Amino acid sequence: YVHENYQFKLVDDWIGVLTGQQEASFDWVAMQQSEKICRENGVDFPYVEMEENENYSQSGQQIGILDMGGSSTEISFTPTLPGANIDENTYESVVYDSVTEHLYSTSYEGMGHNSAFENHQRLLIERAYSVGDLSNSYYDPCIPSGVSFYSKVRSPAGQQILLEGMGDPLNCDVIISGLLNITDSCSYDNCGLNETYQPFVENDPFIAFSQFGDIAAFFGLKGQHSPSLIYEKAVVHCNTPFPQLQQEYSKLH
């Protein structure tokens, strides 16, 4: 396509597909560069709020990143407490601003916005089948009441499944916990999703963007907010019947 439609020189091996780990590391570099440009131009870095009379460049903190796409979520940061036993494959050395940084960078496939929505349905259907519920219609606690649709995920027997919202955040938490699979049984000192290694996260700020930003904007949030506030917004949303949501959010359509 490029050869047929553009004049500039392009050798085939100049084009490649980044791994998820590379994407996470380049996300980190891009965010540090944004902060540096703001600092060098005397502009406050707008994405990290500091205590009064303190600025980011003087704080000694490092920005971590979270990037949620459609099929995966990336995380990258510079850990200060990596733990005694670590997964070396999750680290990348990146030279930025003449300094070699040892980044923890990883990508969680299946944890993007679209894929996680589909995977939570798969988990719900498989759990129903595992206890002998072989019907073709189930209640989904993660969807507001008044919503129903046919899932793209078919049952183990190949049936088309109708999902009906019940707006139950507590039971939704059970489904999401199973999807994230965060347990104490992994073989590392500190674990992330699906029993994989992740260094301990201290109080350094994280900037979450892409689908994270879209979700925050949907809930009317701007600037820096805690994950607990976003969770509270999600609980209220989940508890609200769909007809009411249609009225409240009609301006978005």
C-alpha cells in the first residue's frame, strides 16, 4: 500500500510491529519527554499535581504509565523495590536524556477495553456451565439493568447466549477478580495480573491514557484522580437503570 501510494523511499525491513513490551517502554519515554518540554519552557506539567511549593522535576519522582487499548493494556515504570526474585524478561534498558533507565515494561494481552469486555462474558458463561446451568440466557452483573444483547461469545455447546443486565457491582467484582486473576500463589515476591511478576508500586505518580482517559472523561473527570474515585463513579453507573442512563448521557450521542 505504501509503495503504491507514496513517493518516499521505503525499504521493506524498515517497517515492523512493536511488541507489547516495546510499546510500553516507548509510552514511558514519550511521557518523560512531554514533562521535559514543559519544564524547559517554564510550563507546569499539567498531568501530575504536586504539593504546594513543589514541582515535579524537584520531587525526585518518576512518572509511570498505563495505556489501555482495545486488546491489551501496557504498564511501564522504574521500580525502586524490584524484589529478590524477578522476571528479567519484563525489564528493558532504555537510554533517555543520556541516562540508562531500567524499566519494568509489560503488556497484558486480553486486558484491553474490547477484549476484557468480551472475556468477562466468556468467564461468566463458562462459570454458569461449570455448575450445570446450560440455558442460553444469563444475567450479567456488570451491565446496568434494562440492557440486553446477544454476546459474541458462544457457549461451550455452541449456543448463542443472551445476556441481560442486572446492575450488581458486588457480583461484578467477583467476575472481574476472576478475570484479573490476582492471587498470592505466584512464584514471585510481588505479582501482577494472571500470576505474573510485577515490582512493588510505591507512591510515584502514574499517568493513565487512551481508554483510561476516555473512561475518566465519560464520568466527567479531568486532571488527577485516584482509582478509588473512578471505581465509585463506576459503581454508581452500574447501579443506575439503563433508561435513566439514556437520559443522563443523551448529550453524548
